[in-house]
Amino acid sequence: MRGRAMRTTVSIPDDLAEEVQEMARGRSMSDFTREALRERVDRLKREQLARELDEAYRSEAEDPSLDPDWSAIETGSRANG
């Protein structure tokens, strides 16, 4: 666990709590919940980054910011001088 821990109360349906207890395989509810929350937060961050990159790529495709001369050099379409 990183840093300090904040104690909190979370209400979940009984059937979900039972599933968690079955799946936890000897881990505490706190450990299982902490792991599940970390995985979810990490996934949401990756999804956000993917959206931001997609938006940036689309924007660049619509209105390139790279100087056309540099683009030609990068792609090798300009003869060496």
C-alpha cells in the first residue's frame, strides 16, 4: 500500500459482497477492494490517455502543425542538397 490509508465505508449489495468474498481467496475485503479500485483507476487513466491521443492525432491530421519542408525531410521525399 502506498502512502497513508483513509478509512471509509462503502455500501454494496449483499450478492456482490458474497461474490467478492468468494473471489478474494483469503484476502481481506479491504485488500480486494483496494486492488480492484487501483485496477479500475489505472484503466480509466489509460482510456483517457487513449482519447487524448486520438483527439491529438485527428487534430494534427486535419490541420498539420509540422512545417511542410520538415515533413518532406522526415518522409524522405526531398532530394538531398
